[in-house]
Amino acid sequence: MAALQHHLQEGDRASDLIQEAFPPLHQFFQHHIATAQAPETLGTGSNRFQAIQTEVHKQMRLLALDMMFLRTAHPGAKQALRLQQIEQRLNLLQTYCGAIADLLPPP
């Protein structure tokens, strides 16, 4: 996620760099976040864990759509708008990941 956020600052090359960095992020979320099970020690917190997990899944699907729209956006204002939307979605995903980490017991 940090790589995508960094690439947002790359100006003209941002779109291409983001397109390259997205698949590994998507795979990470599919393999580690989407399939994670709430620890039994969470008790009622497992409902919150699952709710956040659902939101992460939804935001990842929307991010994939944003990436598709970015690919077709004309350079200039439209592309800048798409990049801004991607940045907002990445910030939201980062918040959700922090919430999941707060729910999990320390290693």
C-alpha cells in the first residue's frame, strides 16, 4: 500500500507506476486479509472484525474499478481526479487495516 501511495506523487508517471503496483497489493489482500479468521479470543469483537473485513473487500473492489477508470482517463484533470480518488481509497484501506490490527492480540 505504501508503494501505491508513494507512486501517487510521481506526477506524469503516476498512472503507469500505480497500475504496476496494484496487482501485488490486491493479491496480498486476497490471501491475507480476505481469508483471515477472527481469533476466538476476540469474542464479540469478531463481529467487528468481520464487518471491517467486509468493508476492506468492498473498498478493494472499488479500488480495482478506480484502477480501470484510471487506465482510460485522459491526462490532465480527469486523471488527477482519478488519482485523488485512489489516494482517498488507499487512506481508507489503511485505516481499516489499522482497525483490524487493533483488534488482534499482540504477537
